[in-house]
Amino acid sequence: MDSSPKTTMLKPVFIPSVVILCILVLYAALMPTHAGEVFNGAKELLAEKFGWFYMLSVGIFTLFVVFLAVSPYGRFKLGPDQSKPAYSYLSWFAMLFSAGMGIGLMFWSVAEPVMHYTSPPVGEGSTIEAAREAMQITFFHWGMHAWAIYAVVGLVLAYFSFRHGLPLSIRSALYPLIGERIYGGIGHSVDTVAVLGTILGVATSLGFGVLQINSGLNYLFDIPVGITTQVILIALISAIATVSVILGLDGGVKRLSELNLYLAGLLLLFVILAGPTFFLFSALVQNIGAYLSGIVSMTFNQHVYDSTPWMGWWTLFYWAWWIAWAPFVGMFIARVSRGRTIREFIAGVLFVPVGFTFVWMTVFGNSALDAIMNKGADALSAAVSADVSTALFQFLELFPFSGITSVLAVLLVVTFFVTSSDSGSLVVDTISSGGKDNNPVWQRIFWAVLEGVVAAALLIAGGLGALQSASIAIALPFALIMLVACWGLWRALHLEAIRYESLQHHMNAGRHGKISGTWKSRLSRLIEFPSVEETRRYIRKDVVKAMLLVEKELEDHHWEVDINHDDTKGVATFRVEHSGDMDFIYEVRIKTGDTPTFAFPDSVNPSRAQKKYGRAEVYLQDGNKAYDIYGYDEDVIATDIIDQFEKHRHFLHNTSSLNPAIPIE
């Protein structure tokens, strides 16, 4: 990696990614017809020969994340045990939704139900049965399966990175399989594929998205539809995304995501109130019921006996597209989910966006179907067939204040694209830097600009469709990587559960009657709330002395022990090296807090200094054990170290047959 402080780019990932991207873009731009035939042929071949694999894989992903959510594994945190989430629920949900598929809902919420209604996979179109099936299919395509794909990647990355110290990069998903080789050629190749998939996915979506924005502006302001307008739009969106990228995750992406959520909620509420309100409530209940009742059959339905290409056009296309976007969206939701439990992560990623999506699809989709079936809005059906990008604006024309709501819709499309672009830039910057996220601003600017340049070049040359097919083709090998990652994550969690059982009952010396001295000593410790400086002095003298006693005894038995004391931070660490296995770590840290009101009798008025106190808390490999050893003498502390060391060796014994390759430090 480049050691220059001006860049954190990982050359074995950055250089191949840029070179391959340039070759693909030039190929698609200079020979769009030939490229389209090649990539479309590959996509159709994959759909025909490996459609069963896509369907089975997505079914496994969904079952896997639901299992983790309800299993005991769900209690583990994505980070050390004492870590806390960096974002509120509102900010977290907003970023999940905006980066995941917010723009897709704007594009397809009217068009897809209408298209399934007029052209169902089997049977006659434009019937009541076709309408019922149209909403069931739409829910299926945008429901739990799509978010389960994102959840798998996000969960794997967050768990291995935040809890076990591996890079926040796609390569970390392979650690259970290849161990330290993730830092070599295999890891570089996986990250290169992830960079390419993200750039191609965001760039092609940006290119196709400006078609909808251009249609909306043409509808509202008679701005001409054409390449010049669309390239200008790409430049403007990329410029806004670049500013957001410069502001960073908290200053840019979070605020734009929250704005998206508010604007989307406002548009949603307007359609509910102005549309067939009570019909929509009834439709939502029925749609959810139909979705849940048919979810198993739809998950594995291949339409084998129907001889229809419908699957390749719709379901398989969606599954491949979600998988192709998984490195981007998965890494982004991992970045914003540190400190949450696995159960909380899955509930948030899988159910909250899906719930909002179901409401959105019902409000827009069923309102469109109701207008066509019961109010003679045949023009809407014709508009969808003619140009999908105009469907939303034709739909809003059926309501009052269509000019205002159409402006709001265009603004939403723009902001959704901006959040997708800057989220993609942040993710690609992290991947291409080997998992680092505190990188120079110019690198994020580079990727944001590159996405716009790629989209504009392909739009001019007519090669967007070809490159979209190429990015979807990447889904096949990445689906294999995801299956391996699921197995690796389960294995790591299984080991963690064994360790949890081995270490959950700490040998608190006072609890076991091992505290030295008289009952007066014990009472003194019970009512004492030492100052931070007193606790620091205790760690410096008593804790370190106890560690040295244990170190001498272990070294007499030829064990390698390392003791590290940082008096400034108030931390003393005792490490026993286990060659080929997980090291034992026993650490004592100062933890400051407000002195509780019950610390002093009513007759005592504590001084300002006494209102803060320090605890000497024990930390093991998986974080804070939340017990205080302040006041124990050296023998008692040494005994506690040995107690935890014994449990660690018991854990190693329980896992020895598994031969783990996963770091638990």
C-alpha cells in the first residue's frame, strides 16, 4: 500500500479497478451494439442456466437472517460489548432506506403493478385476478428477500470488522475460508470486483435515473428531452453529491437521507388523503396477507411448466440486481450500524424498510390500479407501456395540485440519486483503501466525479444498457461469495456462543468470599467511591503488581506473557500468547461516572470532586465484563486473572475440534 500520507489508496485494488473500468466503459461507449449483444447474451444465459441458483441462494439468505434474528446469536453486538450506536433510530432508518432502494420506489411504484396487471406471468391480463397477483408479485420483488440480501453482506462486514478487527471491506467475508490470505491476491480480487460492481451499478442507475428526471422536467416546464439536458443533469447531481461527500457521513449523507424521508412521507400522505383512502387501508391488509401466504411458493417458483421468459425479465433480474448492489448497500449499512445487536440490526434492516415499502407500493400501486379499473384512466396504462419514466408524473396528474406534487417527486428523485451517489463514493473509497474510512477528501471526490463521468459517457454513446447487463452478471460469483460468508458467519457465531458460555460467570473475588482482610475492609470497599486519580493510582500500583506476580509464575512455566500499562489512559493489559490459538487478554481500565445519590449519607454534602468517581473495570477479549475490582489486594486480583485464564483455556478446549480460523480479539 502507498505509504504516502497524501493517499490511503490500496494500489492492488485501485489500479486494476480503474483500468478495468476504463476498458469496459470504452468498449460499451465505442461499440455499444456489440457490447449490448455480448453482455445481454451473458445475462440471458445466466438466467436460463443458473436461474435456479439465484432463487435458491436468495431463499437461503432470507431464512438465514431470520434464523439469526430469533436465535440466541442475536444478542451479540456488532462491536465490543460496551459499544453504543452512533446514530438515532430515525437517522439510521433514513440512511438505510435512502441508500437501499428509495430511488427504485420512485421509479417502479406505479409502473410495476400496472405492467404486471396488463401482462401477468401467466393467465389473462387486465382482470381482477391479474390485479391481485400484480400487487403480490410487486411485494415479493421489493419485500424481505431484497433486504435479506443487503442484510447478509452488511451483517458479515459489521460483525467481522467491528467485533473482530478485520478490515471493513468485502474481503473480510472470506476470512473463515482463507484466513490471512484475504490480505493477498484473493482479497484484492474480491475487493476489485466489489469496486467495479458498485461503480457500474451507481453509474448506470444515475444514467437511467436522469431519464426520469428529464421526463419530469419536460412534463413540468417543457424542458426538452435529450442527451444535452441529461448530461447537464448528471453534472448537477454529481456536483451536489460531491459536496455531500466532502461534508462526510454525518454532515452530508445523514442530513440528505433525513430530508428524503420527510419528503417521501409528505408525498405519501398526500396520495393517501387525496386518493381512495379507505380502499388503500383495506388493500394494504390484503396485500400483506397475500404476500405472507404465498411467500414460500413464490420463493422457489421457477415457472418451469409455464414456458415463459417472464422470470428472466422480472424476478431473476431483480435478484441479480440486488446481489450486484449488495457490496455497496451492505457495506454502507454496516458502516452506520456499529454498536447495534445482531437482532436489532436484522429487525431494522429487514422489517422497517420493508414495512415502509409495502405501504408505499400499496398507496401508489393500488391507487393506479383503482384509477385504471374503476375510473377509466386507460391513459395511465398506455403511458406506462410507452415510457416507464413518465409513469409517476402521469399518475400524479390524476390528483389535485399535480404541478406541486410533480415538483416534489422530481426533488425526491434527485435527492435519492444524490444519496445513492455519495453513499457509493464513500463505500468505494473505503473498499479501495483496504477498509480504512478516515481517508483524504480528494479520494471521495475522485470517485464521485468518476461515477458522473462514466454515466455521462455511456449515456452519450448509448452503452448504459450493456453495462447494466455486465454489472448484473457480476451477481453470480458474488452470490457464491455470500453463501460462503453465511457459513463463515454462522461458524464464528457458534464459536462466540461457546466462549460466552465459558466466560459468562466471572469469578468476582468478593462474591466468592476471597477478599482479604476483615469485615471492616469489606465494608470500607462497599461504601467507597474513589476519585479517578485514586483509581488510576490503584491500577498503577496494585493491579500491575498483581499482573507481574502472575507473569513471573507463568514465565517459570515457559509461557510468553506481555504486560502493557498506560498510566495516562489508566489501562493495564495482561496478555498470554497462545501460538496458533486466540491469546488470553485480561485488561483493567478506568471507567468514570457520576457518583450515585446513595453514595453518601444524607448528613454529608459531597464536594465537587466527590461527584465523580472511577471504577477499575475488567475487560476481556469481547469487551467490558462490567465488574469493578477496585480495593482488592494483589492476591485477589491474581486469583481473578487465573479464574478468567482457566475459563479461556476451557473455551479453547471446547473449540479445539473446530480448528477456528476466526480471530476472537
